[in-house]
Amino acid sequence: MIDLDNETLRKLQLTELELMKEVDRICRKHDIKYSLDGGTLLGAVRHGGFIPWDDDADIMMSRQEYNKFYRACKEDLDWKKYFLQEFRTDKEYRWGYSKMRKNGTVFLREGQEHIKCHCGVCIDIFIFDEVPNGYIQRRLHWISCFVIRKGLYSIVGKMKAKSIGAKVVYRFLALFPRSFWVKWLLKLAQNENGKGRKLISHLTFPNRKSIRYGISSDYYNEHTEMEFEKYPFMVIRDYDKYLTELFDDYMQLPPKEKRKIHPVSKIAL
């Protein structure tokens, strides 16, 4: 594991900021709605930019807006400089959301050294899909998403899991091809989107227990602007309610022992 010093961490953040600006440029040009998400949205509200110890950046879009974004990138993204990574553009990619990466850089998470996909510095682009309304249907939907997430992660989990039992399960899941999990994920999204459901969710990214099944779809209805590192980005207007559901008292700084970055095995900026 590499310990990122303050100078390297800041260079990483500024590279991620460059990627965020590129996503913003394309979205504004093509009238695509997006929002800062997770710790990046929290950083905008609490710090006016990156959380000082944060090493990643998150953006979210609805499935409908992401499909527009994907089409826009095909004609408007500088593919020599940047790379929109998802199932259709990288045959080795194993995550249920997309990433925008910078070519000619490296940012490799610990435990993922054997994965052959593009591993440049990136920002995450999370895609919101609608969730069933009924409790039983919602529960079954959540279980499906859980299994899909573990299936996609299995090539990492079978080597990185701490217990023998978990490694055995991941080895079994890894027997299924990536296409199996991708088709299942897209089928779930297709079955629910466009039906005016009450909840939306990042289907393959875990939420805390209180919002396990998703967040209110109303949060995504209206957007505004907020400065992040002195640059205006789009955010959902109900960011206060959303951040409260994610982090509780989000303006309170966590204790120093919890201010951690992700384990990194290789970085080249």
C-alpha cells in the first residue's frame, strides 16, 4: 500500500477536478442533468471543495440522463485524453456504475492489481434507477442487486476476501461471465424505470441500512448550482435532506481516526 502525502493527494484531487469539469462541459452543452454526489457533494457544502482527506470524486445521473451523456461522449469527448469507462467501452470492467478516466495516468486500488481494465485516475459516475414500490418486490429487488454487485466483484473477492467461506462463494460467483451480471442489472433497470416509482437507487452500490432500498425520487427533480473548488457544478436542490440521509449530522467533522483514504497500490499522475 502507498501512503499518499499531502502534495500527491492534492495533485490527485486536481486531476479529478479536471475530469469533473469535462463531465460538466459535456452535460451543459447537451442539456444533461447531473449532480455532485456522496462525499463530493458533502465537500462542496462543508468545505467548498474536496474534503481534505478525500481521494475520489462522485457524480450522479438518472439512467435517462446517463444514456444521453453516453451518446454525447461518443461525439464530443476527447477520447485521446479521456475515457468513459463502462460495460460497452471496456470488456474487462467489473463495476455496476461508470467512470470517467484520464488517459496516461494510473490509480490502482489495492487488491485490484490483477484486473486488466483501464486503471487511470477517475471519477465515479453513479446511475440512479427506480425501485419497486411494494415491500416484497422492493426486498427481492434489493437481494438481486446485492447478488449482482457481489457477482461483478467476485474476481476481486475471490482473492481479497478475508474468510475461506467468502472466498469459496466468490469463486463460485466468478464462474458466471460478466455478461450474465450485466444483462441482469440492465433488466432490473428496464423493468422499473419510467414508472414514477417513489424511490431511486444506485443499484450496485450499498447504502446505509436506513436507506437500504433507495432515496426519495423527489430529490432528483430540481437542480441548482454550487461552487466546488471555485467552479460551479450542478447539485440537487434538496441536498440537505439527501446528505442527512447519507451522513446524519454531515456538518460535523468525523474523528481523525476515521479520516482515511482508500488503500492504493500504484499511482502515476
